[in-house]
Amino acid sequence: MKKCILLMAALAFLAGSVSAAVVNQLILPKLQSSSDTGIIRAQDDDKVDLGSSSYEFRNAYIDGTAYIDTLSVDSVTVTTLGATTVTAGSVTTTGDVDINGTLLEDVTTISSTTYCGTSVSSLTVTQSGYIIFKSTQALTIGLPPVSGNAGLSYTIISSTSTDVGGPVTYTIDGNGAETINGSTTNTEMDAWYDSLKITCDGTEWFITGGNIQ
């Protein structure tokens, strides 16, 4: 409570009593030990702004983690960035993205006991990238709906399995009446190491690469 009163008094002092010629500083009382922590917070949640569009703060020095729901910046210059993972949501840019390094795509290997049989099994959006199937029998691979998935792509690869006597046919099936290069299904993959890359434009699927033996 004492620290809170001191802070409120200091803020009131800075707001109305300090001349422009004085360097404004707000220094919190020293913590009792190195293990102590402090907090500066508003009385109400999500109600108080820090600065405004007309009266901006200058620099922010943060040694820790910044938790920000929405970030809007004029420009960004990153001088040092370690390993970064986006674990949820998406990143959208309207400009160019220059990568000085290696871009790694996800690779999913599906064993012979999964997605096998005559029923349609639908891929998920999170499985985008390379998918290696090791199927013991003819397989139908269902695609997710095209709506809202513009830019989504899969590279489907047929691989051998130790308990398979010969190659099997993979049928790639659009969702409902949705098409792949104008057809609701594609059965080109019928040999080991066949591959097809399919890409969605938001209204249908297109074959955009691959290798058919």
C-alpha cells in the first residue's frame, strides 16, 4: 500500500508540477531483495491507455516477455532473432518476405495402419506440406473444403511399406462436389514413389507439381 501511495503521488507531481526544463523521471522504490518483484497496473482491466496518438511514449526497454493481444507498428527492424515458432493462428503479409536461411516445411509420415481402407479419410489443414503415405491397401485420401483455404497445399507421396506386396492406387477425393483439375477425384498415383502436389485457390484444387512414374 505504501508503494502504491508513493507512485500515485509521483504521477500527480509529474502531471502538474514539473517544469519543462526538468528531466522527468519516475523512479519506483528499491525492492527489498533481488527475489522481489513489482507491478504497475491500472485499477480496471482493458480500460486505460498508455499514451495516445498525439502524446506517444518514446522508447520501451523490456527485459522479459511482452504479452500483446494485437500489435500494430509503422515499421519493424529486427537485429537479432532466435528460433521462432508460431504455434497458433497465422501470419499474413501484403509485402515481400525475404528469408536468409532455410525454409523448412512440415513432413508427416502416415503408417500402414492409418488412413487405410475404402472409406474416405479427410486431411486436416494442419497437415499441409509433405505427406508420406505407407498404405497396405488401396486408399482414398479426402481433401478439406476449399472455402477459406486459399493457398493451402499438400505434396502427397506414396512410399513402400515392409508388409505390402505391390503398389496400390491412391484416390484423391475433393470434398463433396469440389474438383481437382476439373474432376472430383484423381487416381494418377498407382506406383511406389508417385507424388502429387495439389494447391487450393479457395474455389477448387489444382495439381501444381509432382512426379508420376
